[in-house]
Amino acid sequence: MHIVVIDSSQLAGETDFPMLDMDKYGWQQFMQLEESEVADRCWRSDVIISVATPVTRATIDKAYKLQLIIAASDNTSHIDLDAARERGIAVCNTPGLSPANATQSQTICNQVINNINAWLKKQPVNMIT
């Protein structure tokens, strides 16, 4: 499993993503990718995590293994939900949480990991699609 965070600098304060409940996985975390870089950095990803950087149809089409997109906030307007639905890609968010709030940002990190763990157990939470 390969997971990519494309814009962790958009989380306020000092945050840290906890470990997943699995033995082996790849994790790449970028402070901020330009929209033009996202597809090239995520082409082999199973999971993409984005606070606000667009996850476009082009990115979704290029990421041939993509199975899950997580909006690391309450907002999902930066994700092409139609393209995700067409490919059968699950999309979830962290409802009621704002990445601009330092306390909530750490909660977002925890919830993102909880979302992935629940999805892996086929018990998804906070699903949009």
C-alpha cells in the first residue's frame, strides 16, 4: 500500500500522523505540491490525502492503483468527485474539522488514520462517495 499526503503544510501548528494498523506500507508526505505536480507524484498511490490541493480528473486517471481519497478537512470541493465515482474510488473527509485550527489539525491527522484503518477493515467512515 502506498499513501501520499500532497499538502501537509496546510495543516496549522505542529502535527503528526500516527502509524497505521498495518505492518508494511509506503508513506510520502509533501509540504505542498503544485497542482501540476500532483498527478506525477501520485501515479502509483493507493491512497491520496489532500487538505485543499486539487485532486483532479487527470490525477485520478493517472493513479491506476488509487482506491481511496481523503479530504483532510470538512471540505471536499477540491476533489473531482465525479471522476472518483466513475472509477469506483472511495472518498471520505474529516467532518466538522478545520485545518486552520492548530488543535483541530492534530485531530484531522488522527481522523485521517482512523479513516484509512476503517477502510482497510471494510468498515469505512466519513464516506462521501
